[in-house]
Amino acid sequence: MAHIKKTQMPKTWPVPRKGKRKRFIAIPSHSTGKGISLLFLLRDVLNVAATRKEVRHMTLNGMVQVNNKIRNDENFPLQVFDVLNLKLAKKNYRLQIVNKKFSLVEISDKEAETKIVKIIGKKVLSGGAVQMNLDDGQNFLSKDKFSVGDSAVVDNKKDVVSKILPLKKGAKIEVISGKHAGEKGELVGFEELVRGRNYEIKLENGTVRLPYKTILVIA
């Protein structure tokens, strides 16, 4: 467990960097700008616990689920579009980006049944089966056609991929990092580079060219 100054926190974290509250925040050593821990969300964002000890009590007693799975580690990191389930409170939250910061948005039980994840790998196994590797660490065998960069809609209750969202022209995109984080738009073209390509996204205030790692297909 590390302690950092509030002024040194990633700008994506939804806690005021200045104020009268404690100057240092205790965080898991592996927390990054890509995700945020249960400890931080439950204690410093939702304020359902005052201390790390209280958060640990909640997780060890099965009171906290992420994507419909009980998580016993208070340091477990949530990524964008993960679902936080608080069963005793009968509340569900989705981690989203609002105004360039992580935000827990309350959602319905129906909405909590699914999440969108980027496909980051594809592997052909012995026997010809195709494995889909997702950005959140999950792997699925799939008979559906897909490519790296597409998004998978995961059914959190059945633990299966219910739909593939292709990364192609006309796809609806959300920017998940960088100065346009949280903005939504449409994929309108590609910019070929010596290595790889950039993706031309038409946002509300104009068209931008962004690398693959900063975008996610959402429809």
C-alpha cells in the first residue's frame, strides 16, 4: 500500500486535489490511470466506508461484486464500463468517464447485466478453437468472427460474450483516455502510418485522429 499526495493523483481520479481533507491518500501500489481500486471507490468516492479496514470487511464478507462476481480483495481494480454491485444497498454503478474523470454512474439491474470490453488479442488453440482475449483479463472461446480492436458485449450473469461490436467505419466510439476522454463520436476514416494507423473520429466539435489504445467501440 502506497501513500501519495492528493495533488499527485492521476487527473482522472474523481477526488478534489485540494481542500481541507487529508493531504495524503492510501492507494494500492498497482493503481494507474487506466483503472481505480475498490478501496478508493468505496471509501473516497461513494463514502460507504470510512477506512480501509471497513472496506476490507465489506469485501471479505461478500458485500461487494464487480461484474456480478464477488471480489474479496479491496485492491481489485475497476476499469471503464465495469459494474460495481452493492447487494445490501441494492445499488449498481458503472465506472464511466465524465468530464475527463472517472465517475460512478448509478444504473438499473438490467443495465448491470452487461459490460463492453475491448478485444486485445486473438489466439487459435489446438483443435482450431479461437480464443478471444479481452482488455480486462478475461478470455472466451468464440465461434463468432471478430478482430483485435473490436468490442465484446459481455453478459455478466451468464458469463458469455453476447455480441461483437466491430471497429469499422460508422461505428460509435467513446474516447477512453487523453484530452478527449469521455467524448463520443463516429469512426469516419483511417490514417495509415509507418507502424499501425490512427483512427479518425468525428466528435461534436470536430474530427480528431487518435491511436487505437485511446478508443473503444460502444455501438
